[in-house]
Amino acid sequence: MITRDEAIKLVETRIQNQNLRKHILAVEVVMKYLARELNQPEDTWAMAGLLHDLDYEETKGDPARHTLVTAELLAGLDVPPEVVDAIKAHADKKPRVTLMEKAIYCADPVTGFLVACALIRPTKKLEPIDPEFAIKRMKEKRFAAGANRNSINTSAELGLPIDRFFAIALVAMKSISAALGL
């Protein structure tokens, strides 16, 4: 499998938007922590998170191509097929069957939702955010309206109730809060 450094170089050459780069790092770390929780291969799951939006800037005007361009890009590299499948599954380009495919589907939107939770706090930091706070905000439809709550709630398909899912995602993101600027 390609190294994390090689994957980071891919992200840096293909993604210019700093907030999108932060999102990618957040999804990477949430996937790593979910893998740990579910006794799955952390490096493989983290790689799926790191590469999941590699073509986002190129395909944002044509969402039907999102993840398919990434799959083509990764075809010549040493990226496991299950990583490519998870990348496709996060954008509904293939059915979600494996745990990794299901995990990335809920990990992707939860990162943006938790960033929104942090940004409404006076400190603009993740540290004071807890699962209870996030769950309360989930009930407010206008709050972080772009975060797909249905996708976030699919954490149940991983055997993780929403409070446990938020707890894992928060610990993960707090572990890289400096890189996220939160």
C-alpha cells in the first residue's frame, strides 16, 4: 500500500483549499479511530479517509464523477481495492457492504458537523464539545444544515449508537486539533 507520506503528497498536489485539506485529515483520523474501535486495520481505513475526496475540487461541478476520477487516479498506484471501494461508497457510487464502506459514509459528514459545533462556541475549539452537545445540535435542522444527518445516523450499522459514534469522532478529531485549527 502507498505510504501516508505519498498519499499526503497526492492530496497536496490535487487539493488547494485549506479547509478541504483539514476535512480530509479529519476524516482520516476518524476512520483510524473507528478502525481501532471495530478491530479493523487502522492504516487501511485511515488511507480511505485520506484519499476519499482526492478529486473533489476537480469534480465539484460534476458530482456524478466524484470518486470515479479518484478511482482512475489510484488505479496505477498500490492502493488496495477495498480502499477504492470505500471511497466510491462514501459518495453512493457503489452499495455500502463492508464495515469500512459503512464507516466512511458516516465519518465524512460527522467531521463537518463537529467542526460546526466547535465554531459556535466562544473558544472556536473542539475541546469543550461532548457527545451530548452534538446530539442536541443534531435535532436543530438549520444548524449545520449541509451535514447529512441521515448519513451520520448510519453509525448504527457499525453497531455504534450515535452517542458512542460522536465520542469516537470527537476523541479522534481532538487528537489533531492543532492541525485542524480547532
